[in-house]
Amino acid sequence: MDALSRIRPPAEAAIGRLGAIGADPGDDDDARQRKALLVLISILILPVSALWGALYLAFGSPVGYVPWVYFAIIAGSIVVFSRNRDFRQLLRTGQVAILLAPTLSMIPLGGFSGAAGVGFWGILAPVAALVFTDARDAARWFIAWVVVFLGAGIAGELLGPTPPLLPAWFTSTMLALNVVVGGTIVFTLLAVFAEQRRAAVAALRREQARAENLLLNILPASIADRLKDDSQTIADQFTSASILFADVVDFTPWSERRSPAEVVGFLDDLFSRFDDLAEEYGLEKIKTIGDCYMVAAGVPTPRSDHARALALVALDMVAAMRSTDGVGSVGLEIRVGINSGPVVAGVIGRKRFLYDLWGDAVNTASRMESHGTPGRIQVTRATRDLLADEFDLERRGMIPVKGKGDIEAWYLVGPKARAAG
């Protein structure tokens, strides 16, 4: 075990250096892995081809020169690749060499039986295409290997082995070695490819999950699902919903006296608190505009208690601004306006798209906020009628609203004592 632990670091370092041959700083992770895998497999085959050549030559067979020629071609192509970084050239050179060199050796060795399975090595050409290109390319290489393998085997059977004849035990031994060593190379190639594929799929799933989370931070879940399934414009009509606008009073003069980090930090804390409240009450945050926060109830999922839900969250918003810690410690107030009625909702834009609301009910809710009173929640008659049974409301009276004339308004005070109990 100690010996293995001592050998492993230098072995991994050597593999890392070999895998870096032909690497380009501009390569992405996938390109780097593909290059490293092809170089490593090519280098693994080199000592095998040199040994095979030496064994055949030792018995006087001229077939031994073929693996040495293969050795020279692959070694040279790796050197060229280290300079030009042309992955496709290295792949094609290796495929042609491994397809022809061992398979054509079947002819002087005497065909299928006398070749001791040497033609099996040609299968690496379609396997390499499957790993490094695509299934269609691999199919073409596979057909080419079958044709060359059968053609060379039949030719060898007809022409007979070229003298000198090899001993039977040597042919049997080479058959075993070709199957075992060649199968090991094929297995290694496919195993590394499978591992890289699993890693790539896992990374893709992580990115998909991250993209999904980002999408859900922008759009309601039901709208996000519709947007993924349907490219049509998303536009819905809701007959009854409630809309709330909350704006920080005197924020502009306050922000002018603070650093950008303080301003952004305050808004982030404030709107994060509001986001938590919206999630707690099952509301839909629509957007923020500067220091204004817009949230709705009853969209995109209709609910009968939309006005009640917004009333409760509005009271909590005002309470948050008056707390003794966090956002309440700066001493600012908010104005809150609520209105209820029919709205149109949909997704607009193609970049940085937004789920938004339109209609008179939305405009009136905005007016309720802008014409409201600091620290108070102002609602319209439509909202007041929906809340009257459960909440105490203080009539403010008729207020002039630009573009709408006089509108009757109420202040939301809080839950009625019996309702609160």
C-alpha cells in the first residue's frame, strides 16, 4: 500500500503532462478533456505496437514492420499535434492508421485464423468516432472496418500465410494478447468517455437547476412552466385581484446623504423583508421601481381572500419600518396604497422579461400610495368593501387624484378585535 501511495502522485503528474499536449488556453473544459483523452489513448497504444512489432520480427515475420510503421505515424502525429493543436487531424490520422495497419496485416498472416485476432484492433477507429464525434460518423467508420476486416481476412485465407510460418503456440498467445490488451484499450476509452459524460450530465443538471431557480426568482412558478412549454404570448384576465404599492417616504433626500453601499444595503434589507412577508402570505411580488415595492394577491392564482392577504402584509410592512432593529432603525416611514378590481396580467419583453399587471385597478392602487399619508395604509372603496367585516378602517374622505378626479379613500387601521381573537 505504501508503494502504491508513493507511485500514484508521480504517475498522476505524468498523465497530467501528457494530457496537456496540444492544449490551447482558449479551449473549454470539454475540448481539454477530449484532447487529453485522445492523446493518452494514442500514447498507450505506442508501446503495444512497438512490442508487437518486436515479437513478430523475432520470429522472422515481415509483418513486424507494420506496427513499427504505425508507431512512427502516431508518434509523429502527436508531435505535430503539440504544435498545430489540430484535434481533428490527430483523430483522423489515428483512425486511418488503426483501421488499416493491423487489419491489412491479416493478409500476410493467413486470414482470420492465422492473424490471431490482430484485425480486432481496427474496431478502435469506429469506437474513437463514437467517443469524439457522433454516432453517424461512428457508423461510417464501423462499416469501413467491417469491409476492410472481411476483405483482408478473405484475401489472407485465399493467398495463404507469407513465410516463414509462425508457431501455433505463438499464434494462440498473440490471439489471447490481442483480445485482452485490445479489449482493455477499448474498455478504458469507453470507461473514461462514460465518466466524462456522467460528469457533463451532472454539470448540465446543476446549470439547469440554477437556471430554473433564476427563472423562478423572476416569474411565478405557474407562469414559468407555461413560458417553457408554450412560446405564445402569456396574457390573462383576472376579474378580482388586489394590488399593493409601498414607497419609502423622503427616500431621495435621505439617500443623498449616504454612500451608495448604504443606500443599496438598506433597500436590499427592506425589500428582502418584504419578500419574506410576500412568501409567508402566499402573495406575488411583481417588481420594485426604485424605492417602490409592488405586490399583488389573486394573480396568477385566483384567491377569494386577496384583499385580506394584502391587508395583513401591509400592516406587517408598516410594523417592520417601525421596528427598533434592521430597516426600522433608520427612522424612515412608508406609504402604502391598496386597490382591488379586475386586472390584466402577462409577460412582456424578450430580454429581462417581466410578469406585470395592467388596468385601472393597478393605476388606482398606485395613486392610493402616491396620495397617501406617511406611515399609513390607504385603500379604495373597492378594497374597503372587501375588508369591512374583518378590519377596522378609518374614513379619510374624498381626495383629489390627478387624472381621476375625487376618489373616496379609507385608512386601514388593523384587524377588528373579534377577528383578531
